[in-house]
Amino acid sequence: MVFVWMAPVRNDPSSSVLGMAVSGRGRGGGYHPTISPEVQDRIRAWHDRTYADMIRSEPIEVTCLGVDLWVPPQVFAPPPMAPLLAQVVQQEVRSSDRVLDMGTGSGINAILAASRSSQVVAVDINPHAVECASRNAKANGVGDRVQCRASDVFDQVDGRFDMIIFDPPFRWYPPRDLLEASITDEGYAAMTRFMVQVQDYLTEGGRVLVNFGTSGDLDYLLYLIDSNGFAREVLSEVELVREDWTVNYYVYRLTPKA
């Protein structure tokens, strides 16, 4: 496995295939893959290997950008490409920001946000992740700056935020358990809800950071971004070469169009 880190860029992949793929979706409508059956098969094989590698019986300790994390078996640990989003979080969060970390997992992005902001809310649908993020925030000295709570997308979220961080599951299959739900979102239901609802939770001038890659249906995400009234900018990019397949990951900054 080879990681090639790229300089920040200002362009992103074309979404030209969407015209024939989004028929009947509408805002928050049903999902249909925009990618070829061959690529879908590759993604499925990639996903199954990833899930198998995630399964463990004991907690592990992980360090990411100087943050020490304790991660129990039921929670997704930060993967090797986690610094892509984490570094952007460090650069983008302002001291005056109220921050929401959607799908916090181990809490890495919430903790990094809390190194700059004193108002961070971290949510996850997985109760084990909520407990994990809270424990890690306290262990890293920002427990008083991070509120952790269980929420299915915005169900338990109140108020508006200057910065919302979203690192969604990349695949669209039904998850077999809460651990797998951290990497797959059946029919992209949660991601679609997020994109449809997120503007209601942004302050004026608020921004959204989204991490995604071509090991998922990137063109569908771009469709959701564009159709829900956001301008998008790629802040960072990484290329991963695994076996004979090259995958690209991107961090987008989204801002509501005027």
C-alpha cells in the first residue's frame, strides 16, 4: 500500500456522469450508483477486506497528529488517511467557532477542533463511539470543551454552528453491526439527510468540511452538494495506491451559495 500526499488543490473530479444517474432522486430521494458495475465490484471487495481488518476483540491505542486515542472494539479507529481531514480541521477551525463534529467516532476531529475552539459538540449514532470520544477528549485535556452525545444525524443536535465537520461512511451497503455502520450507510440515507438538512444548522458565514473518496460513490456526494445549494472547494487531496487500484480522497469546504 502506497500513500502519495498531494498539495492542496482547487479543482475536483468531474461529475459528468450524473445526468444519467440521478433521475428520480430529488432532494433526499432514492440512491442509485453512478459508477460502473466493474467499479462497484472493486469497491465491494475493498469494503469487505476493510471490514474484516477492523474486527478485533480488544481496545487499541492510536496516535494521530499527536493526539493519543483509546479505541474499543466497537468503534472505528482512525485509518492511515485520517490526517488528511484532521490537518484541515486544525487549519480551518477558529477560536470563535461553535463546532459540530458529525460522526465523531474516536473523537479525533472533535479533540483537534477543541484545541482551538471552546464550543465543540461531537455526535455519533454509535453509543460506544460517544463514550469513546468523551473519554478521549478528557484524556487529551479538552473534556470541558467537548460535549458528546448520541444522535442519528441531526436528531439530537440543537442550535447553529460556524463549522460542521462530516466524515461520512463511504459505502452504501446495509451494515451488519454498529462497527460496520462507521464505514457503510445503507443507500446513503444518512449522508443524504445530512446534505438536505445541514444548512438549517449553519450560522451566517458557516462552513462545512466533508471528507470523501473514490472508494465510495463520489459523484453522488457531489450531486448532493450541488443540488442542495453549496459551493465547494477542495482543500486537500491524497492518492492511495493499493494492489492495482488507485483511490483518491478529498476534503471539501462547503459554503452556502448566495
